[in-house]
Amino acid sequence: MLVNIGYGNVVNMDKVVSIIKADAAPIKRMVQAAKDNNLAIDATCGRKTKCVLVMDSGHIVLSALLSETIENRAEGFLAQERSNEDA
């Protein structure tokens, strides 16, 4: 299932391990380490990073949306799929 993570960027939520707020120091270190190892995908379009999506491949995706927003979009998509299956 593809979910919009902001500014026309989408991610496959089946591959996401976790969605983390980007304001904690350990997360900032994780982002820097991923950038150093070419494992970071910047989907912020030049805006401030508000959350980090950790993928099952070891990559991280930086998003300018709040983690709650992405979570709500994913839950809304799942609810829509369930209602389509029931119909």
C-alpha cells in the first residue's frame, strides 16, 4: 500500500518498520549515520524534517510531515480497503 508522505512523495507502508519523530538526539545521530552511508532518502523537499520512516531494507526516509499525519493516512487507507472488501 502506497501512502503519501508529503509533497507528492509516496512510500510502501508494507516495508516500513517504524515511524519516529525526528526531534530526539539519538534519531538525529541515526539520520546522520544513514546519510554518511548513503542510506537516507530525503523526501522533505527542502523543508524541516519532522519524522523519520525506518524501512526494512535499512534505509530511512525523511519526511516533512508529522508522524501522526502519516499514521492517519495509512489508517485511513486501510479502513477504505476494509470497507471495499465488505461491499
